[in-house]
Amino acid sequence: MTTCDIIQVINISKNFGQTIALDQVSFTIKEGETLCIIGMSGSGKSTLLKMINQLLLPSKGQIIFDGKNIESFVPIELRRQIGYVLQQPALFPHWTIRKNIGLVPRLLNWPSEKIQKRIDELLQLMQLPSGHFADRYPSQLSGGQQQRVGIARALAARPKAMLYDEPFSSLDPMTRSDLRKEVLYLKKNLNITNVFVTHHIREAFSLGDKVLILHKGRKIQHGTPDEIRSQPANEFVTEFIKTGYEE
């Protein structure tokens, strides 16, 4: 069975006043595929990610999600189909882990029993057994555990796609490595589309089925990690990859 394109980005440009953040960027993402977006600071990575769920609107071009122009969606309805994981998980500090994860299912009026079952399932998936963690508060968890809860919350309503905006950048190297393994595990076991922004090339090449390299708002190369390694589009890509692997 062939997979279809769930996200199509068509000649997207984004201006902030006189500043061009993105310039005619196009690519597609197939259902179940993981795309990693990399580039230097200011290349437009996070801007692009925010446009996929309508946190920002394009100045030109269009984005198609699941066959529909995203601008035809009511933003809140679109965002309930797209999980979003930030650098800081932004958990509600006065809510238990159980209540934090159950936020979107409650907004969708899921039955209580279904919500609790989903919370327990996700905590188990994220290696945070419900009996030990569900009734704790965010301040009682480590940074890595909080980010696991952030991922669980984004997955709670069974979204069709997940967006990750440098979710591990504030974590220590060991925790970062552990969470990278968690994301690979989720990728293997859940048929979900992922868009992952990072400035770590090794991370992008280990997580991504495809990698998109941006530079100064423009698409420089888009392909599999092997394609980019073996056939870099230009000298910038060659040096960028080399520098990343020397970190």
C-alpha cells in the first residue's frame, strides 16, 4: 500500500517587515514519515514549523494538510490534529501529570474512562508508569521526565502529525540521547508523521527519513540522510555537515 502526502508546503515565503524569513520553500511529507529540518540560527526553521499549525501565516504560498489548505481550518481544530512539542514543555505547574496529559481529550469531551485509559497508556509508553508518576506535579520531575510528559500530552488526542521544535536543546547530553531513543521508539511503533526541528546534524540524520536543510530562509537540499551525505548540493552543505559531525 502506497502512502500519501499528508503535508505539502508549496512555495512558502514569510516576511517580517523588510526581513525575509523564508523564501519560496517547497517540500512534501508522506504519511508516517519523519522530516528533520536543520540549518544555522536564523535560517527559518522554527518559522516554518509554526506555519504548519497556523501559529504564523505565510506571506505567499500555501500549506496543505491532509488534503486541505490549512487556512480553511479553524486554527484550534487544526491544532488538535497536530501535536506540538516545544523546547520547554510548558506544563501547568499546579496540575498533576495526569491532568496535564488529559488536557486536549477533556477539551474534546472524551468520556472520563477513555481519558484515564489513554493517560495510563501514554505514561507506560513514555516509561513513566502511572502508579509512580500520574499524581505528581511537574516540579517533582526531572527535565527529561517533564519533556516526556510534554510529548505524551501532545500525543494524547491521537494527532495525525507531531511537530517538535528543538525539544531537547536545553537538556544534558545523556538525557538528550535517551529522549532521542524514545522518539525513535515512538516513530517505530506509532504510524504518525513527524516534523522535527533541530540544529544538531547527527540528531537530524539519526531521526529523519528525510532531511531539509535551510540557509537564510531558502531550501538548500531535501533528501534522505544517505543522499545528502553522498551527494551534498553545494559547498555550504558539505561544510555544514562536516562542522556538525565535528561537534
